[in-house]
Amino acid sequence: MNGRQRGPAPVTSLPFTPVLLRPLPHTVTPFANETLNSYRRRLAAANQTEFRTMRNPSRWLQCPLNELERLELISGQPRTTLLWALPELRHQAPDIVPPPETFIVNHRPACDLCAWRSGSNGQPIHVYIRGFHDNVCIRHQRWLSYGHPNDSKQIDLSQAPEIVQAQILLDRLERRHGASILFECYRRCEKFWTEVDNRALVHRDREAVLQRIYRPSNGALPDRFAVHRTPRLKRAANYPQAARFTKLIISLAQRPEVERRVGHLSGTTQIEFEQAFHLDDRPRGITLPWLRNGLVGLVEVVADLTHDGEHEDASS
């Protein structure tokens, strides 16, 4: 040894990754049913930091904390607020807030006006849908499904109140039968109704609604062919009848089995359908047995779904 002290070893340059050493100064209130990534991005934007720091916030938080506990510390929001707003976190505290009955992976942008009222400041908010029946913001009368034709426009339903009433009807059915049952019932009923519409059996009411919700771009002339090529507009226009059809099928399915089978054999099932929805064209050829057999099969499938749900409720 020559007595000289060695200097510190040279530090190699590493890519800098910002970390959070304390809770963020600006909190953000989560939106109802918001996705976890959507909330992280809004929280990062409000504090002018990067999104990746929300996923791996700090060295001092690398301790046995789950996602809920880390987010509670960083955001400053109460645990119950985060649990009720962010469905992905509910499995980490089921004793406080029960997990969703049916967790849907599909998500869409929230209502623009609801997002503005919540203080989003232009930041996009993505929310999980409750099911295929969750399509309308009742408060602001806007159609939300199928995303946006552009980033700043949603379908205004102020001239089509029957679409808003259809959402209210389906929400009532969801409360009565449960989210998981209505999710499957509506999915099947809407699929069948789409085929009814494709066969042009019931289309007069849909055409009237379609003309009221279609608004061409500024300065553009109305294009009736473009309307029919837009599945988003067609689905919105079919929504009132699809909701009423779902209610009819569920009511038929709730009848005793013997009464249902008598109705199928006597043709009462199809008669009640035609009384509820006046056909624009009488079914002919192969459409007639398709309609009869399709209604019978749909009623029986929904009967199995609803009766299974009743047995589960009774056993619980």
C-alpha cells in the first residue's frame, strides 16, 4: 500500500427513471367505474409526472402493500372512494366493497359532459361498461356505445327520448334480476332483434328514430345512405325496441313451464310478440318457421337463465 486513498469508483450513466418520494401534491377524484389505467393517467397529468411512475411509484413504497394501499398513499383519496369508483381494486378489499357481480372487460369513453362536470380538464376518462345494455347517459341524454365518430362528439338524444327511456327500463330490469342475468339475457335478445331488423320485419319505428338522431357534419348535406352504413346509429335507433323485446322475453320466460309449453304449441308465443311489435311485413317462406322456432328457443334459454338465478338467490 502506498498510503494513498482510492477515490470513489466512477459512476456509469444509467437512464434516469423518476420516482415519487412522497404523496402527490395534487389529488384527483376517481370517476365511477373508471379503469385503473385511466385514473393513473389523469393523476399523472394533474401532477405533471409520467404515467409509469404511477405503476412503480417509489422505492420507499416497495414494501408489502397491494395496489389499493399504494394508490391510497399516492393519491390521498380515501380507501372507500377508490374502491367504489375503481372496480379493479375491489377484490383487494371485499370486506369493504363487494366485487362486481359481473366484471366486463370492455370499456369506453365516459360521457363528455359528466367528465367535464367531474373536473377532468380535457383528460379522457375511460370507464367499464356494466354490460351490453349500458349505452346511455341518462342525465345528459347521450349515446355512449361504439366510442366516438371523432374525439369530441357523442350522439345527442334530446330528440329521441325513447332511447333514454329504454336505458331506464333496462336499468330497472337489472335491479330486479341481477347484473349477470340481464347481461346474458340482453345479449341474446339484442342479437335476435338484430336479425329481425335485418329481415325487415319491424323497421318503421327504427327509421323514425334514426332520422331524428342523425346529424350530418357542419355544412354537409344529409346522406341517407351513410346513415344506414353506420352501425352505431342503427344500434342506437334499435335500442328502444331491443329493450322492450328483452322485457317481453323475460316476462314470457318467467311463466310456469307448463304454461310456456302450451303457449309454444298453440302459437301464443308468436301472437304475443306480434301484438307487442306490429310487423311492417308478414313473415313468409322460411322466415315464418325461423321466427316461430327462434322465439320459442329464446324464451326457453332465458327461462333457464332466470330460474337458475332464482335458485341461487334462494340458496344464498
